[in-house]
Amino acid sequence: MNWVKRIFARRRLDQELSEEMRGHVEELIEELVGQGMPRNEATAAARKRFGNLTLIQEDCREVWQWAVVDNLLLQVKLAGRRLWNSPGFAAAATLTLALGIGANVVVFSVLNALLLRPLDAPHPENVYLANHFVKEQPGWTAQSYRDYLDFRDRQQGFQGLAAYGFIRVGLSAGNSTIKSWGHSATGNYFDVLELQPATGRFFHASDEHGPGSAPFIVLSYDFWRRQFGQDPNVIGKTIELNRHPLTVIGVAPEGFHGIDPLFWPDYWLPMMGADEVTGSDDRPYRDHYFVMVFGRLKPGMTPQLANDDLNRIAMQMAKEDRKDDGLASRVVAPGFAGDANSPVKKGLLGMMLLAVLVLVAACSNLASIFAVRTGDRSGELAVRMAIGSSYWCILRELLIEALLVSLAGGLVGTLVANVLLRGLTHWPLYGDLPVHLLLAPDTRVYLIALALSVVSGLLFGLLPARKVWRTDPIQAIKSGALEVPSFRRFALRDLLLCVQIAVCTLLVTASLVAAMGIRRSLRVPLGFDAQGITLAMTDLGMAGYSGEAAVAVDKRLLEEAQHIPGVSAAAITDYVPLQGNGAAWFVYPEQTTEFLPSHMAFPAMTYLVSPGYFQAAGTRLLAGRDVSWHDDHTTPNVAIVNETFARKLFGSTSVVGRRFALWATARYEIAGVVQDGKYGSLDEPAQPAMFLPLAQGVGGVMSPSVALLVRSTLPPSQVMPELRRIATAVEPRAPFVLESWDDQVDRAMLVARAAATVLGIMGVLAAMLAITGIFGMASHSVSRRMREQGIRIALGAQRLQLMRSTLGRPLALFGMGLLLGLVLGWFTSQLLEHLVSFATPREPLVLIEAIVAMVVVEVVATVIPARRVLSADAAQLLREL
Amino acid sequence: MVEGNGEAEQRDLFRGALEMMILQSLRRQPMHGYALVQEIQQRSEDLLRVEEGSLYPALQRMLKAGLVEAEWKLSATKRRVRTYRITRNGTKHLEREVSKFTRMLEGITRVLAPGES
């Protein structure tokens, strides 16, 4: 950018030019003196011959167009000075915009992080997820390994299909064990993504020669930095996963964290060896869904064509194995962006819309203020126009002022947003899951902030400028005001105010809906009572336990826990509801003979519980009995089901003694029924769930995951040290995580609360903007007609008539805006549904609240102007006439 | 605003001619402003005298267009002067302009020649 350099170097270039020309004149003098002319005469002659030095210099400067730059800088300086002289106005305008732009930057950053940021791999646009499913369940994308193999070997649309699964294990390096999450991945995982390691090497398909052939592990960059301080000598070292040694062969590139948008795995290990680490192997079963499949499209291939290819293969597969009956495939882009029905996506887009509306309201507010300021300067502007200043000149001045304010507002807003976003990045979203949202603004965010600033500056700067355009200088000088003829039926200001009130109503409605949603979500029956419960969670697999041995540890833990002072109840479950994890199994009717996924009734959340779990958790047993320690592998399988399970499978809730099956050899008799609860999230619809005896496992399959629940009258802070002591005493090798259940439930509501908070802030912002907007309009209207009021009072007008004549217009506009806003709210209710559960803008209560809130806004805004009208002294006003 | 005073510069020479002469002089050897005036005056055998008021803006224009480069040097008279040097771009521009100019001059000469018809 040569011309930028020139602008900054222009002082130096200027000096060089004068020096050069001075030198020229001196040389001329020398020459004349050399010809015998006296020096003073020679000087005069040389000056004369050279011509007007300043003029020539100006001509030279013109060549570089410095005049334009200087002029612009001068204008900016002038505009800055004007703003400096009215600090209140400048600060208010900057702050208004900072809030509007800041809100947009925050929402856009989240949107950017979740929807727009591409995969950290070469050519991310070619990478697609290939989901397949037999009976589609919302939120289910996991598939079976056997199906994956068939697809991989027969498909023609992808350069390669790879798969990965999630594993949670105890990781030991040195002598400490920590709980960690990673991916088990097929050999071609990194090759399909076309990644290069940061150091060391990756594993490849050629490394896989049957079970145990690839005891390798690849670390994520983040984990490498956290755990090993980026030590390059980590390559070749041994890390133990669940006491199983693996050799570190490489580190993934910085920033790469797999395919899922929020999940940050610590490592990848070949799927071939994963079963030895986790102790269970799901790979042989065509109906065990646990892998995610993705691939890179061949050049020239579209997702649709690849999908058709996969579906054709799925039909073949269904013919070969009836477990694949009804198998279908869907190729989608990875992340939330690829999911057309993602509530996250819709919610974010809704939020973005509301944020833009806040900015629109702020801009329309500023436009009114700028219009008034332009009006105040009308005399000066009129004189300038009369002596030949062009419209463009004045317009440019107004625009520069508006842009200065908007850029300052944008800067402040972006800075504040930046601080906020950095804080948000460190939010723990889901318990012990390694979930991070990278919110740090990138170039795209800054560009958007800049664009928003400039556009809003142009918007509110140009609207009042229309006035200047239409002004007749002669009229303006005469009356000294650039007033557009009043009593027009609908002025621009009126329109702006109307829009502002409508937007405000909409945002206030949204924040009221959010507040109501939060209020209701706090009252949602959870199906358990988290208050007073402390949890100690671990995975016994990490200490090398599996099967029956784990149950013995469970019993010891329970026994010790019951002796902690203040403990009224203790129980064990493998997973805790609302923790963000858990298992689900397919439930089949009793008479099922062919256990094909297409024949299942539904998948049910499955918990393995110890006796006394319901009592400890505060879950009501509605019928039948609790499980007991006598329910073990020597006795028939029993299950406690929830109401939804009973109703969905049998159509009634008196189902004790009835039977169902999970697979051919896992048949269950229902021993009891408990109340419904929330298992995955607070706003999920009623879910079927079953609770099976810990000692029986799921048809004999034990879970190594353990959560010890302890109910105590003492606060968790006093229970935790004791709990930690007994946990370490019983099993020192297993890393226990201690937490109060209340905190966990709070975290489940974090996103909803954050959404509600943002909506609430936007509502308050909008209300503030509306108050200042209405106040400005009403005050203006009152002061403009004060003299007229004096005459009216003198002629005997009643106060009500006075009020009507001055405040009628703002009131009418308010009414129109309110109505418009409510109608908009009604039609945007679908958008809000993705942001807020348990409430919609269509409820009468919300409508009433919104109207009341807006009337309060209106009253607050008009009370001062109204008092001025009422306290008007006719005699004084007439004297001023 | 005062604008468009660039037109007033064409008192004795049109802009293209001055530029061509400057470039041609610089092609022979790099020199500073004063020397350029002298050079053109001598070459034209006192027929032409370049006005400083046209020379310096022209030099700035050519600097901006990248036809010439400037450098501070000591002159033969031990004076610190800004010496101009023609660039490769300038040479090309000069050749193009000269051939255009020659054709135009030829045309004008033919038109102005006493008619034989």
C-alpha cells in the first residue's frame, strides 16, 4: 500500500520539495552573480524568474492529492472537537452504540464458534459425516462398527471412510492417575483428514494387524502442552490407560480436536486396541451403536450422490443381515451447521436477530438525536450553504461526525465483548466432559464489528442528513431553523420512534418469556431431590476392575459411606441423571423372537442401581418394590421402570409382574414403577427409563462407572473430606471426582440461564433506549409548542386538552409501536422456542406482562414532559412571545 | 473550493511535450531540476525556456507515476541537490509518447502544408 506510506511521509516529502526549490533559486542567483550582477539585484531577478514559490509548491502538492487527505483530517479533527465539546452527548451516543455492537459481537462470536468455524483440517469443505441408523432417534448419530466396515468397503463416493468412538479411562503417566477422555479411531482416521502430526507420527491402516497389534497412542496438542509441557521427548514414552501400557507415537497438530464441535479429546488410540483398554468390545455386534463415521468426498462428488450410494449399499446390507432392516444413511456436514434441525443453530440465529434489532433500536435512537443536533446547528449550516458551501461538503461533515461516534462505539463494544468472551470460554459446560467453546474473536468477528459500526454510523448519520438535502437556504436563514414543516402527517422521526417502540416491545417480550421459562424450569419436577446430596464419581475400570469384582468394591464403598456422621442415606448408581452421560438400551416387547433393531419398542435410559437408590435420591416408588442385594446373577432379572416406560410399552402404569426383553437371553420382570424424571436435559420430553440391580448388570454386562450418592443434613463442604477419605481408603488407584448434585443440576441449566440472561440484558437495553427515545420525542414536542400552549391556557383551555395536544402524538406513536411489537412477538414465537423452554410469547400472561412493562416505560418517559405542560404559567409564556 | 488550476500551466508548452523533453534529458544522464532547465534551454538553442512553475509539478507527477526516481546527491558545484533518474517504466513511456508525438506531428505538418489541389 504505497499511498498509505505516502500519506504518512507527506511532511518529509513536503520539506524535501521546498529544499529542492530553494536550492534551485540559489543556483540561479549564483549564476547571475557569476555573470556580474550585484548579489541583491541577482536575488530579486532570480525570485522573479522562478515565479511564486508557494504557488508552485501548492501545485506540486496537488499532484500528490495531499489536499484531499489534509482536508479529511481537518474535518475529522473538527468533528472530534465538536464531540469533545458536548461530552454528555458523545458519551451517551458512544455507550448506546457500544452496547448495541457489543451485544452483536458476543452473539456473533458464539455463532461463529459453533456454526461457521471450519474443521481444523486441510480442505474442511470436503469432509462429511455419514450417519446411518435403523430407527432414527433425535440426537442419535452413533452407529455399529460392523455396518461401518460394510459401508467402508463398498462405498464409492468417498476417498475413504473413517470411524471413531469415545472412551473415558484412567490415564496414568508417572504415578498419578487422572480421568481423561479420548477417541478410539480407525487406522485411516488421520489419513482421511489429511493431517500431519505436530511431532512424531500418526497410526495408519497398515498398522492394524488384528487385536493388540497397535499399542499406540497419539496425544492432542492441548493435552501435550498441559500434561507434558510440550516436551518433544514424549515420543516413545509409555502412558497407561486403565493400567494398560501404550506407546506415545505422535502429537496431533495444534488446534485440531476431532470432528465434534465442542469435544476436546486428550488422545486418539487405534480402535483395534481399544477393547483391551476399556475391557469391553462392542465391535462384533451389528446392533451396538458406538462409532461415528465420516469421510472425505472424492473430487466432483456431491454429498447427495454419496448419500444415494450409501443408501443403495444399506438396502443390500438389509438383505444380507436382518439386523440391518430399515437401515438408512444421511450424509451431513459436521458440526451444528450440518444439522438443519439443530435447536442450537436455530436458537443462535434467533438470538442474532434479536441482537441486530437492539442495534437497529440504538441506531434509530441516535438518528433522532443527530436530527435534533442538526436542527440546532441549522442557522450555521444555512449561512454556510448561502455562501456557497456544497451539500456534499455539509453532508460529509455530518457523516464524519456520525462515523466517529460509531467507530468509537464499535471499539468500546468490541473491547467489552472481548473480555466477556474470554470469560465465557472457560465455562464448564458439562461436568467432567472435556467440552470447550473456542470463543476468542477471530478476524471474521472483528470485520463484522467494523462493518456494523460503519453501517450503523452511515444509517443514523444519513437519516438526519436528508433534512439538509431538502433545505432551502433562504428559508433557513430567515427562520433560523432547518425545521421541516411540522404537522406533516408522518415525519421520519415518528417512524423512527415507532420502530424503536416496536423493537423494544419485541425484546421486552423476549426477555419476559426467558424469565418465565427460567422460573418454570426451576419448578420442573426432576424426579429426584438433588438438595443435600454429595456425589463421589469414578470409573473402576481405571483401577483395573471389571465385572463382579467391581460390585464388591461398590458394596465396600456403600458400607463405609453409611458410617459417615450425618449421613441419612447412601446408594450407588452407575450414572447420575442430568450429568451429560449415561447408557441407553433397546427395549423389546416380551414376545419378540427376532431381536432386530427395527423391531424394538424404544431405547430406554438405563441405570444400574444399588438397593436404597430411590430413597437416597428422593425418587418416589409408585408401585412394587425396590431392588435388593438378593437380585443377582443367581435370581431372575428384575427391573424398576418409570411411568413413561410403562405407559409406552403397556399403555398403563400398573405393570408390576409384566415382562420385557433387551435381547434373547436378557429377559426382565418388572418389580416396581417409579415416577418420571429428567435424565438428559431439563427440557426433554418424558423419556422412558429403567433401573436395574447393580449385581445383575444389564443382562450380565456390568458397568465400571460408579457414582456414590450420599444424603446428609450437613453441607457438602463438610461431607466431602470424609467422603474423599473413605473413597481413597477403599480404592486408592481410582481417581474420584467429588461434587454436590445441586451444582451438577445447576450446570445442566447453565445454557438456558445464559440465554435468559442475554435476553434479559437485551430487554433492559431496549427498554432504556425506548425511554430515552420517547422522552426525547415528548420533550421536543412540548418545548416546540410551549408558546402555543400559553395562548391556549390564556384562552381557557383545560389541562386535559393541553395534554392531548402536546402528548397525543407521542402517545399515538407509542400505541402503534406497541401493537406492532406484540404482533411481531406473536409471529416470532417459533424463534424463541429454540432459545427458551417452558414458555412462549403466545401466553396471555406474557402478553399482559409485556404490555404492563411497556406502559411503565411510556409513563416513565413522559412524566417529566407532562409535568412541564401542566405547570405551564400562561402569563410568563405569553410574555416571552 | 478552488479547483482545476492545473489548466493554467499550459502557457508555453503542452504537458506531454514537457514530460517528453524531461525524460529524454534524463535518459542521457541523471540530473537535478536546475540542470534540467539549463539542458533544455541549451539543447533547444534558446528556443525553449522551461518555466520552473511547470517543471516541478511535472517532476512530481512523473515521480508519482514511477517514470522517474529521485535521490539526494552532491552536484558538481558541491551543492546538495535532488537528482532525478529515469526508470525502466519511464523509458518505455518515453518511447511510446515519442512515437505517438512523431505521428501526430507528421499529421499536423501534412495538414498545414500548402495545398497542391
